[in-house]
Amino acid sequence: MSDRRANPSRSPLTRLGLAMVLAFGAAGGAQAQSLQDLYDAARGFDASYLSARSLADSAQYKAAQADALARPSVGLSTGVSAQRTEPASGNNINSATVQAGVNGRYALYNRGNSLSIEQAQRALSVAQADLELAEQDLIVRVAQAYFDVLGAQDTLTTTRAAKAAIAEQLASAKRNFEVGTATITDSREAQAKFDLATAVELGAENDLRVKGVTLDQLVGRVGVAPKPLAQPVALPAVMPVNVDPWVNQADDMHPLIRKARLGLEVAQLETAKSRAADGITVDMTGGLNVQNQHNSLSGPANLAAGAGTAKVANLGLSINYPLYSGGAIQNRLKETLALEEKSRNDLDYARRAVAEGTKRAFFGVQSLRAQVNAYEAAESSSKLALDATQLGYKVGVRVNLDVLNAQTQLYTTQRDLAKARYDVLVNSLKLRQASGQLKPENISAVNTLLAK
């Protein structure tokens, strides 16, 4: 009977509620950081993203190298040579020659060079698409790690609440056994449940620790404490509400499709280059050379031997046309045509994969939003059930165990509801990623849903 007449102010309900408040208070400390803060930190720390950004930066210099094909090239050359002549009669002749020159070449007509420049510009666009993919991946990874930590905190809080409830059951079973109103079996069953709850709590603590390490490693900080969602939670609507606009936008905007389309254009340009290799090229050439020679002779003999300084300037056209290459040009053309067909198939595959991924992500978000609505209804029902159980406890028709079970059910439902809300937010970002629309601004939009 002592269980039914317990002071409500000292009931397990009150103690359990206090434990939950302390647990949630520890999760939302004063040094909690927002999603936007952590994303900004990850942009300057994550090695995968920084690698992609460096690669994109290098692409512009590679494109500039191709631009040099349309510009003249100029070179400076110099050399020194010595010669000794031993005639059959007369004195030996020692001579030395110093020469220097400036020579240049400019392609007046070279179709292959023009196509190479166009290919380099496409490659630059491919690098920018790769950087966009890396940035979208970083957004999703940061958001996933952020809400994984919040979900692990909720799980640990609920686990500790359940353990507190089982501890009350164990204490009640021991008291009842001592007064003879319960068997040793009841006490041992309660002890087994408590031991299991302790093991579950340890697992939840480790899971929170591991997810915290993942988030710390991603943003380059230690002991990151994410801000929870602001209460009451108002999840933004997913617009448009139909899947077709998402798929259509993905075909126009997705970096993977854009990259595959650029790959096809590069392959087509390569085919054109292989055809141009069988054509004429015209180059302008020019140079200015100075040569100075002196020897061991003197007088007229010295001049007769070619001593002195000579200057030579030249300007001309170089026209080249391949007559026979052993079949290399023809086979290169066949190779590029096959690679062009491959690129066309790659584009088709990218379109189909993106469309499938967008549809899967869209229906996943729709399902999660339905789960949130169902959990919200379950939360309301659990609150009503808890209120009814508390009333029954006060009038003596319910025991501590009933109250603790009702409260544990409420906290479990709230944990599942919070997890479903986190999943909606993360999968909404994944939906935008799947359709190629994910931007840093979407992180800012999610950040407005967090507690201040």
C-alpha cells in the first residue's frame, strides 16, 4: 500500500522529470554552436572539400596553358664552338664562333589548336561542376553529423529516463519482497531489466561520444555542442509538392548531368581534332641571328677564312600537310568516335541515375513528413495517457510502475518524433542535392529553425 500513498511531490514521476530536465539542460549548454557556424568552420577545415577546391583552382591555369596555343612563341638561343684545322702545309688554324639568335613561330591556321582551346574551356567547367558536387557533399555531411549528435543526445536522455523507471521498479520489487507481498522472481526480473538498461545506457553514451567525434573531426573543433531545434518546431514545407518539377529541374541543374554533358562535348571536340590532324597547318616563322667568328690568322687570310660578325634575319611561312601516317590518323578517328559514343551513354546514365535518385529522395521526404505527423499525434495521445495515469495514481487505482511506464512511453515517443524531424531536415537537403539544387543558402534556412 505504500506505493499507492506516496507523496506526489516525492514521486518517481517528479524525480524522473528532474533527471530529464537536467539531461536536456546539459545538451543545450551556453556554448552550443549553430549549424551555420559549424558549416563555415568545415569549409575551411575539411580536407576533402579543400582538395576539390584546390583542384578547381588549378583548372583555370590548365585552361590558360591551352590559350597559349593561339599566341606566338619566341625563343632565345646561343652557342659557342671551337675548331682547329691542320692543313698539309702551312700553319695550323684555330677558330672560335659565338652565335646568338631570337626565333619565333606563330600558328596562322591550325584547326587542332582551336579545338584544344575549346576543350580546355570545357574542362574548366567540369572542374567547377566537381567543386559544386564537393560543396553539396560537405553540406550534407555537416548536417548529417550535426543532427546525428542531437539524435544521440535524445536517445541517451530517453535511455536514462527508462533506466530511472526500471530502478524504481527494482526498488519497489525489493520492498515488496521484504514485506512478503512479492516473490524473489519479481525482484530478480527487475534486477535483470535494470542490468540490461545499464548496458543500453552505456551503448547510448558511446554512440553519442562517437557521433561527437565525427562532428568534431569534420569541423576541426573539440567538444562541439550543437544547438537543438527551437520549440515549437515548425518544419518548412517541401516545394514543389509534386515530384515531376524536381526531376525536370535536376535534368537542367544537376552538376553530374552538366559534367556528363560537358564530357560529351569534349569527346566531340576530340573527334573533330582527329579529323583536323589530316588537314593543312600554316605557321609563320621568323628569326634574327648574329654570328661572330675569329681565328688565329691575320690580314687578308683572316677575312678569307670568314672571320668577323655576320647578321642573318629571316621571315617565312611553313605549310604542312600529312600525306601518310601509317594509319595512325584513321585509327585515331575511329577511337575518338567510339569514345564519343561512350560519353553519350554516360550522359544517358547520369540523367537516369539523377532522376531515380531525385524520386527516391522526394518520396523519402514525403514519408518522413507523414511519420512526423503520426508521431505528433502519438505524442498528444501519450500526454493524455500520462495525465490519466497520474490521476489514477493520486486516487489509488494506479501504482508507481504505471506512472513510470507512461512517462517512459511519452519520452520515447518524443525521442522518435525528434529523430523523425531531424531526418526530415537532413533528407530535405539530400533531396536538393539529388536534384542538383543544394546551395549554402539552404544551410542558412535550416539554421533559422534552431534555438537562439
